[in-house]
Amino acid sequence: PRVRWRAQARAVGEKDSGRLWEQTFTKFLVDKLGCVQCEQDKQVFSWEWDGERLLVAVHVDDMVIVSSSARIRREFYRRIGERFAVTGGKEIDMVLGMKVIQNPDKSVTLSQEGYARKMLEEFGIDKLKPARQPLPPNDKFIPNEGDPVDKTEYLERFGAINWLATRTRPDLSYAMSRLGRAAKCPGKGDHIALEHCLRYIKGTVHLGITYHHHSHLDEKFGRYKVHNKLIAASDANYMHDGEKATSGSIVLLNGGPVAWRSTRQPTVTTSSTHAEVTALSELTHTVIWLRNLMDVIGMEQPTTRIMVDNKALRDHTLAAVEPRKTNHYRQHTAWIAQGVRWRHFWIDLVPGEENPADIFKKARTGSGFNKLRDISMG
């Protein structure tokens, strides 16, 4: 259920009202109710009462609750209501601008279709022809090409799309990573590519993230039993669009993404394997953090599967590469090998066309893009 409350003591308008509210509510949950604050995410709390358990995720004045029974929820609402004016308490249908859809097959979908349609209408894209992929083919997209365009308009459109890309549309992540690099001085080519991305959204406005019931997961992941288990994928594109490689990664839970990233690497790499090792090293930090969070909320994780499509990268984890060839990035390889030894994760070599992280490192087209998009979004 989703709950909203109002503090009895007015803090709106104060310079540090947000911080004061967070401190007040956290103190109430921990000191008065006896909730335990999660170390991995300070806005997640657990509460045990009369042999039952309740989890609370807080965002400013919104609260999402998961509990073992309606009985403990009612008791929680009663105690909260003694201090704050509480509204809501119904089945969740909207959270942070995302519509929550309970599907007949017991899956759950997060959608921002309403926001996307309003955005397209505002930018005058609703009457244009839809596109099939987020970016034009590589031979037609030249960053910073042509005369400079209105920076304010470019950033307005970019920001509107990026809100989708970071919430419910991971298929837009690589496009946002590329187009964001032109934000300082966008050219005509960047403006055309941004409009192309909006036309792609028009044709896929219905898409969202779906988390599946366990009865449907075996069809998607074959022999791997993935119910309530994290699955990750990593990839990198070496010097494809500049001197620095692009990292792409995604973490899935019950068929849908819970973390994803497409970003230019901070340093120059010297080979494709070096670039892939850097990308994988970045991903493993996220995987370990998510594993710890899952353990705290009662979903203890076995060794996490991480998919890669580079054999040399997999060999690094088995200490099968001559050390002198990897001295300049040995810290990354040592960190990954340690995670494998400690059974935090294991590295699974898969074909490139089956690696869902592939669409986060480069622009793909056709059925290959559609296949990986469907895997990445549930």
C-alpha cells in the first residue's frame, strides 16, 4: 500500500525543511516505533510486531509498505496516526509518477505512459512518424555536427526524456548517454538525433518495466531458477565513439530491471578486454550493494550470475591470464577475482546477441535490439 502523511508542525518554507522532516520522521520510526533502519538504504525500515514483519520505503512524504499481513499494517497506521495525519492505505497504484499496474497473470508493471504522451504533445512530436530505435543508424548520426542550436530547448527535451530513461525506460539509456555529451554546445545533428529519440518513444509509448510471477520466469531464463534472485550483465564498447570506452550494465530481479547504467568510462583503456574489465568492476559494486540490501529485507541471495560476452574477461576471473599483460589494471581484475572466490558472483560467458547489457553500450537496430530490449524490460 501507498501512504501519505502530513506533519502536525509546519516546516514548509524553511530553508532546511527537507532535512528537518527527514530527521523528525526517522527519529519517530526508530525511537518511538522501534523500527530498524537499513544500513544499505537509509530510507528503508523494518518493523516487527507480535511475530509479524513489515517493511517501509520512504520518499519525502510518500511511503510504500510491504507486510506479512493486513493486521500489522493496521497497527502501523494506528501508531503513525497518533503523530501524523495519514492518508492512503490502499493498494498501490501510483508511486513517484509511475503507474503501478497489477496484471492478470500476477506480474506487476511500472509505466509512465501518461507522462510520455503529454511530453510528446508538448514538443509537437505526436503527429510525426514513429522511429524503430532510439538513435539514428551510426552512419547518419554525427555528434556536434552543423551549426549550434538553441541550448535551452535541447536541454528541456533532453531532461524530459532522461526522466523516462532513469525510471521506467532503460532502453533509452544509451541514447541519453550519447546525447548528453552534447549538452554544453548541441549542434544540428544532435537536435535531429534527439527528435529521432522522441519519435521512437512515440512508437513505444506503451512500454514499461514488468516484474513477473515465478510461474512465468522459467520460460524467459531457461534452465536457471531466477525467482527472487538477482541476475546481472556487463558489456563495454571499446573506442567506438571517442577515446574513452562506454560501459553498459543491468541488474534484473524477477525478470525486470532494478539497476541499469550506460556511461562513458572515466579513464582511457588500452584494449577491449581492459574496457570490459573496467565495466565489470563498476557493476560488481552495485551487485554487492544489492545483495546486501536483499539479505536485509529477507531475500538472501545465492551466488549472483553475471553475464559477459568476452572470453578473455572470463579468463581473468579464473586467473588464466598472464599477469604482466594486465599490470596496468590489476586492481580491477583482483577485485573481480576476489568476488568470485568469495562467491558473491560468478561469471557466465554468453553470446553477444544474448547479453542484455549490449544495448547499453552501443546503438543496435532491428530484431537484435528488440530482443534485448524485451529481455531488459521484462
